Amino acid sequence: MSQHNIVGSEAFARRPQVYIRTLRRGAYHRRRGRLLIGFVAGVMAAAVALTVLVMAWGPQFGG
């Protein structure tokens, strides 16, 4: 077993613990959210473009 020499640790403080319920969204979360929104918008734009191409050129290949 290992021995620990903990001196003045917060674990042994005689004050009540404070629990953080909510955190403000940081820059990383905002950046990740914007990246996700951009990705979804790109996928939707590609789907619309593909639909337009199929509707425009589909009948001449269909028969």
C-alpha cells in the first residue's frame, strides 16, 4: 500500500462543500457548436443540390 503525505488539503477543510450546478459555455463549446451547425448546414445544402440535380437531369436518364 502506498502512503500519502497530504498536508493542508481541501479534502480535510472544515467548511461545507460547494457544488457547481451550471457552468457558462466556454469558447470550446461555442466553437464546437458552430462547427456542428456548419456541418449540418453543409449536409443540408448538399442534399438540396443533389435533389435539384436529380429533378433536373433525372428524367432524361430514366427512360
